[in-house]
Amino acid sequence: MNKNSKSALSGKGFYVALALSIAMVGAACYFAYTQTADNISGKLKSSVSSSEMEKEAADIMTDIPKVTVAPYTNEETVTETQPETESDEECEEREEQSQETAKPDEKTFSMPLEGEVLNEFSNGELVKSKTTGAWQTHNGIDISAALGDVVLSAGSGTVAAVDNDPLWGITVTIDHGNGIITKYSNLNEGVTVQVGQEVGSGEEIGAVGETADIETSEESHLHFETVKNGSYVNPLEIIG
């Protein structure tokens, strides 16, 4: 091979090497550009995500209600003492005491008029009637009195009935509450109270008459009965 041929090959080799170098430099630049772009994009996305997270966190903090804490003081805390609860026995005892307090005081009852007791309460036993001659119970007491003597209520209460009984004549019935009832028989027509009227202890309700046909053979008197919880009882026990 002559010198000219060698010289030509040497010239082509130079240009080939130069082209390869340029290509390699370009490839390196492209690779560096790509990496840089990816890094920048990642940072931008991270920045955006951080911003969104910060915004969401701010929204969450805004939704949380604020709690106001009272300032600390050095004052002693006062503890309220809860009332002690009553036991069942104490409660029942208190109720019984209340009921007893609500009941009328039987000692406050008084005789409806002054007079001798002619015939006593028989307490269910049979006694012979002077008028009929029959053996029968005497469910009250007969108090000696003159015709027209004023009859008083033995205690405070409500007039439950004003009757003209075929046997006991004109009769006034007073309900004193708590199961206690008093009856005043053999009255005259001058009754001064009416059904439903409230009367006080010692208040006038009528006068002694002679309307009780079942006791016409007796001296002039008031027939007085007391009933407690549905049973006849001795009026003298109620009056005390």
C-alpha cells in the first residue's frame, strides 16, 4: 500500500472517531437531561403532595372544636355531700308516722251534749228494749237531754247524710275521715246542716226531738253512735 492510501485511511479514521465522540457526548447529555428532568418532576410532585397534605391537615385542625381550659386556681375543691338514702325499714317507719300524724286525734272528739248516759253501748250483746220488748243490740249510747237541747258535732268533718229513719227518726251522719263516722239520732226537724257541708268540732247540727219510734218508751235523749272502719264502736272510747 502506498503512502497516499495510508494517508486517506488515516483521515477517515479521524472523522469516524470524531463522530463517535460526538455521539457519545450527545448520549451523555441526553441521559443527564433525562435524569435531571425526572428529579425536577419528582420534586414538583412531592411539593404538590406536601402542599395538599398541609392543606388537609389545616382543614382537619379547623374542624376540631376548641377546648377552653379553665385557669388553674389554688382554691380547695368543695365536695358536695350526697344525702344518705333511707333504708326500707326507715322509709316504712316514716310513712307510718306520717299516717298517724294525718289521723284525727281521737281525744279531740267531745260529747255532742252534756247529759247522763241512760243506755250504754252493748258491744254486740243482746239487751231487752223497753219499747219493743225484744232482745236486740244497742249500737250506741243514749244521752239524757231535754227536748230542744242543742246537739253539737263531736268532731270536725263532712255531713254525709241527713235522713228520717223509720226506726231512729231524724238522723245526721258526719264523716270525720280515716274511717270514723258519727251518727246523731232522735233529732227534731230543726236540723241546721245539709249534706256535703263541712262542720267543725262543737258546731251546732240540730236539736233533740222525739222522732225515734224504736225508743219512745225511753226518757228524752239523744241516740249517739260511732262507726270505725265499718264496725260499731263504743262512742266513749272515741271521745276518750
